[in-house]
Amino acid sequence: MKKLLSIAVLLAGVAIIFSSCGKYEDGPKISLKSKKARVAAEWVVEKTYFNDTEQTLDGDEQYYIMALEKDGTGKYIVEAHTDSEGNAVAGGEAEIEWEFDEDNLKIRTRMKFGDAWSDWGDYTEITRLKENELWTKDTEEFGGVTSVYEVHYVKK
């Protein structure tokens, strides 16, 4: 009986691990943390790419924080700082809600303005979701031209 119970516990553990396996283009392949647990963090932009070309960050990105909670809520936060021209930039924050698509491969947000919520934005593909990294990619087609915009976030 103990052997049967041990085997059942082992199989349940393996099922949990493989249900958390990654489907993201850039990984990870396996994670012991759920996707919600990995996305719940304070994220700052590390790099951006437009059509595979890295874009120069203007310096202010380090003051923009996307704080996501496991329950689908969060905030966009701008920390008070001085911009590259020496001008004071006031801080502030806005409430947001976020959600995964049904496959947990894409994410979208909406923002609260006063007492009203905006419409949901388009889903953004998640290409990497590790404990300290979140990479997203948007592909748009306009006039027969395809553009790809990627954002690499790191945990603050």
C-alpha cells in the first residue's frame, strides 16, 4: 500500500511539473512556478527591438514600472525623476488589469482612467517568461509590410 501511495505521489508531482512546461518561443522549457507566479512582479524595460534592430532607450524607461499581481490586477508606475534635459518629471501611477489568453501564451492589459476602465488592448505574444525575464512581441501588418516590435523586461 505504501509503495502504491509513493508511486501515486510521484506521478502527481511529475504531472504538476509537466503542466508548467513552457510553450514560449525563447523558454523556459520547464518551470516549477506557474505562469501567473512568474508574471507577477515589478517589470522594467531592459531592451526594445524593432524588426530585429535594437532601439536606443531614451533613459526614462528605467523609471517606468509595470507591476503585475497574481490576481490579474496591477499598476503602471512612473517614478519621479529628472529627464535627460534636466527637467523634473512628476511620478504617478495608474491601476491596470491584466489577463492571459486561454493558452497562457499572450497577455493583454487595460487601464483605469478616473472611475472608468479602458477597453482591453490587443493580446501581446509572450516569447520568454522566466522568473527574472519577460519578453513580449507584437507583429503588425500594414499595407503589406510586416513590423515586429519586441520588449525585453527584467524584474526590478
